[in-house]
Amino acid sequence: MSERFASRTIGKIVGVRDIYSNFIVYRRDLFKDFRPRLKESFGAELIVYAWLNNYRIGEYVYDSPPRRKN
């Protein structure tokens, strides 16, 4: 499954635009019973696990400024 397809599909389900973002915050108690099964898709698996266990999932959209020209 491509990362872009997974991000769009899972993102629509859980209500987040980019599930593979590196800027993610989780509550510590989420990890208490979590046992990852997938290796490359750890981020997606964790966000789906949180959603299935009724954790609140939110998103802060940040549009970065354009890059400087050197």
C-alpha cells in the first residue's frame, strides 16, 4: 500500500490530513497495552489503535513559509 493512499484513507477515517507527520504527540497511557505488529507503518498503526480505543485525535495544521533562495 502506498504511503500517500494510506495517509488519505486512514486520515479520512480518523480525521487527520497527514498521519505520517513527524510532529505527533501521544498520551503516555496509550502505550500501556499497545503492541505494534507492523514495522514500517508504525505511525499509522498507532493512530488507528488510538482511534479504535476512543482517544481524542486532533490536528494542528501548520503551513510552513516558502524556502529562501540562496
